Amino acid sequence: MTAPRDPLAAVLVTGALTPLGSAVALGLAARSDIGRVIAAAGSRSSLPGATWRTVDVLDPRIAAKFADVSTVVHLDLDLALDSDPVARSAVNLRGAETVLTAAAAAGVPRVVVVTSAMVYGASADNPVPLSEGSAPAALPAGLVGDLLEIERLAATAREVHPGLDVVVLRPAALVGPGFDTAVARHFAAPRLVGVREATMRWQFCHVDDLVAAIVLAAAGLVSGAVAVASPGWLEQDEAAAIAGLRRVDLPATVAFAAAERLHRAHLTPAPATDLAFLSYPWVVEPVALLGAGWTPSYDNASALAELVDGAAGLTLAGRRVGRRDATIAGAGAAGATVALVGAAAFVRRARRSRGR
């Protein structure tokens, strides 16, 4: 009888060339409780402290690449804000399904899948915080639709392959060096824009804390679907103060109608529903991780401060930009719609003040 594999003996991270994958692989490689970290991607490269392995997650023959692996952390996802939605979904879903099937075939005891707390949905009616065990309630559109489907694939894999433990981590808005997200672009705008009909609360997850959560998940100390976030939240005024931004609140009907028009005109690939995650709370409570001894290194204030430092000089289309044009330059993000509507409001206000 084959001896059970130590889940921390050899941890393979897919998507090691993506910003999230490389950050997680580097973070795991720096830990003394991980025997060996294998950084995997479709082309060859290198990461300090990690063994490199060429792995195409779309190839069903990858089971052989997992033969000596004790835990797979699947991060080979297209999360780019300006990706073609149809192509992105095809890659994300096929990749997740292939990795889960190959891991089961290779006898890997555990797969850790990272999605997002966005699957809970953002709503003005959400309790703050949401219960970790709440059923996903997000609308299946855009990138969130991909994440919901990946979670369905993970649940199916648990049922079809009883020997495979699949842990799903749902981080709050991710913060890390070089992370280009809708939330980062939102805080790179000239003003912190919100909707009048809702009280926004902000919550974050630093990639260092996600790495610590992955270790606990790989070790089997948490199971099922688990929220990952700095405990608590920031009110809109607190977030504005940390970011050094002035607030402006717009009617929800104006912001969402503009978002829908821009999307229908193919000016923004993100559906209008994505604006909800910049307007309404989706705060979670990381009960399982805290109970397993997880202690985040960043609170929400320090995580936001680091996000703002990075967002102040986002690299978009090969050039460094600042707050004046970062959000508009990233028009593929949902935050661009809110910024553009806000800019129009400022122009109208200025004209009225000059009597035009």
C-alpha cells in the first residue's frame, strides 16, 4: 500500500507567470514549512527558491506532471481586465477542469483553488459582514461568472473523485505588488466615487496573507469554501482619507445606466453588473482561517495604503500613468464607467458655477 503523501512536501503552483501565481510561488518558496515549491507555467522561466516545470493546463495529458506532487495550487487564470470575455472564459474553465481531473488521476491528495469573495455578490442589502457559509449570490456575468463556474467544477470534482480534497479560497479585494485590478484602478482615479443610495465598506486581502492561507489549506487545516480577508472593514470616508481622495457620490441609476450603454457600445468589456463591487459592500468574515490559527499580517488600512502606493503609478499599455488618467486608460475595467460619469458630473457642475 502506498504511503500517504505529505501535503506540504511538494506544492505545485500553476500560472507561475501571472502576477498572482508568481507572488504566491515566491511567497511559498520563502517558507520553511514547505518542502519543495514547483512553479508551473506554459513556458519556461525561473523563480528564486522554486523548481520550474513547464505545464500546459489545457493539455489533458498533464497528469504525468503531477506524479510527484502533494498539493496543487491552481492559479493559472486569465484575470486581465481587458481580455476578450469569450476567450477568457474558455481558457479559465477548461484549465480548471483539466487540472482537477489530472490531479485526481495522478493521486494528488489536495487541490487548492483560488476564486474571490466576489462570488458572494455585492448588494446594498448585504449584511456586513456576510457569513462565510453564505451561498454564492453574484450574477453569473463577466469574470465573476468564470469564478462561479470554477467553484461548480470544484464541487463536482469532490463528488466524482472522493479521494481528492478540493479547497476553495475566496479572497477579498487582492493587494500585492504590480496587481492591476478594478479596485486598484478605482483608487487611482482623481476622486473616490460612490453611489448615493448605498454605504460602501471596503475590505482587502494582501497576497502575503493569501499565501499563509494557502499553506493552511494545503495542510488540510481548512476545508470546503473559505473566505480570506483582513478582519473588519473600512467605511468610505476612512478609505478616502487613507487614499488621500475627495469623495463624490452619484445616483446609482446614472452610474449603472452609463455602464450599460458603454458596454453595449463595446467601449468597455466589463458588464455593468461589475460596478456593484465598487459601489456596494461584499465584506466577509474569515471564521475558518482564524479558527485554524491564521493571523493576517495586514489590516485593511495597511493593505489599502499599499494598494494606493501601487495604484498611483499603474503601468498601462506599456507606459506609466498617474491618477489623472489611470482609470480612463483602463477603460476595460468596470471602474472606468464610474470615473467617466463622475468626470461628466464635475464638468456640469463647473459650467453651472460659471453661469453657462
